[in-house]
Amino acid sequence: MVEAIRSYHARRGRLSDNQRWALNTLAPQWDLALFPDPLDLDVVYGRSAPKILEIGSGLGDTALQLAQENPDRDYIAADVHSKGIARTLLLIAQRDLANLRVLHGDALDLITRRLPAACLSEVLVFFPDPWPKARHNKRRLVRQQFVEALVHVLQPGGTVHLATDDPAYAHVMREVLGRQSALQKIHDGPRVPLRPRTKYERAGERHGRLAIDLMYRLQAPSES
């Protein structure tokens, strides 16, 4: 089990009328947090297709762009913060994206308790909070129990794609994922061109903070 330590701040803020409407009206159709268990993603999306989970989707820009550009793939945008989820829901409806769902809640619960084994083809973790202070390191998302949960839900050949602009956190990511023998590193370096560039990333670049992308592939049992 993943230890019950939150890897996120609980933000509170005033929601607009549109955001409240989205959470009340659109969420029952698109939010996996409201779907009954056990979750069968092929049933949820009405088809068999590659399933990609983005953990920490923020305002939804990355998931929305990827879903629009890749209609043959199904996406989940997971985030704990209401404003970002509400915005994502509104744009799903506006753009009529049948291949995108949200998860308004903790993605750790999704991957450790609700998803079946080997159901995801890719997991995206872009710019998670680095929690730089030593006393907060235990709150980092990328830790051993998290990686073990990823290995459980990934299909053989599936990938984990991480990005950070914090070199110290990148080092931790390498160490933690490197201890998992089933994961083979396939990229360690500058931004992968196919990854959408976020507003956060652009702001960091203006201040000299460059992204480090890490990608790992889950090997089949015979390979590891």
C-alpha cells in the first residue's frame, strides 16, 4: 500500500458560477471519481484503445491538447484541485472530446485501489511539486510505493514519462525508478518534442529553468 502522505497542497478558492456548474452538471458524466467500482476503462470509453493517465493535470492544457490530437487514444486527466478540473470539464464539453475523462481526486488512490492490473499504456507526470525542503521530502509523489503502483497498472511495453525543472528532483526520480528492475530507461535529457509545453514550463525557461524529461518502459517478465 502507498503510505497515506499527501503529495499536494489542499488549495481553497472561490469557484465561478461556470465552474460550480461544471462540477455539479458535467462531472457525473466525465469524472471517474463518481463512477462505481470496479472500473473497467474499456466500458467507460465504450471501446478498446490505449489508455493514458496524466497525474497532476492542472488546468488541463496538456490532456486537452493530447486528446484532441490523438482521437485514437483515451486519456484521464487527474488532479485534486477543483478549478483545474472544472475548467477541463468545460473544455471537454465545448470541444466534444469523447476520449477524455477527469479524475477529481488523488490519483494514488486510483492506481493503487481502483484500476485493474495492466490497464494503462502510458502514465504522464509533468512538473510535480519537488518539495525542496528536507522536512517535506516524504511528500514527493515519486517514491518507491508510487513506482510499484505504476508497475502494477502499466501494460508490458507501457511507458512512464516524467518531466521536472528541478535537477535535485530529477536525481531522486532516477534513483527511485532505477531501483525497479522491470523499468528500462529510454530517455534522460532535454524536453521530448512531442510533449506539449505548458505555461509553467515557458515561465521557467524565461528564468533559466530547463525541463529534464525522463522516460521508462515496462519490460515484459521475460525481458527483466
